[in-house]
Amino acid sequence: MKRKDFPNERIVQVYEKKACNMSATAAALGLGRRTLIQWRDKDPKLAQAMADVEESLIDFSESKLLEQINDGNLTAIIFHLKTKGKKRGYVEKIEQDVTVNPFEKLMMELPDEVED
């Protein structure tokens, strides 16, 4: 199959229908995934059109998240705060108290002299 047989509009339409999944898009077009990626990488207009579809999907997902937040879904609220509320302190931090150097501890446990 040749690139000219696949207009950008067709590729983008299938890409949108397949929710921006490269493998599913390639399969639906009868192409290999690697071929589709190469076409995208060589054609800035195709790359931009595909990126626009990806942004639209993110916009859609954000609107669905907002619906869940408005419905009082606690998981959605927490997720939103952890991702968008980081500046306000809504982050999970792992606190580690490293008071002993593991290498130093190992060295202290070794015998001072080797016995024959």
C-alpha cells in the first residue's frame, strides 16, 4: 500500500474513531503500526491533525471528570485535587527517614580481621 492511497483526513477520522490508539488505527486501515508512525513522523500536517484529535479526547475526558465531580463522586474529586491542586498542597508525598547509610552498616558488621 502506498502513502498516497491514504489521505490525511481518512487517517485522522479513523484515529479519532479508535480513540487515538495507534495499533487499532493501523489495523483498521490495514497497515502496520510502524508504517503509520513513520507516516505521521514524516508529515507535519498529519502529525498536527492527530495531535489535535488527542487534545480533543483529553478535553472530552476532562468534561466527563467534571460531570463526576459535580455528581459528588469522591474518587473523581480526589483525583482532580491530586492532579490540578498540587500547588495548594494536594499531593501525596512519601517521607523517608534515612538515618543509617546501608553501606556503612554493612561495613560495621564485617569482622575487623580475617582469621586463618
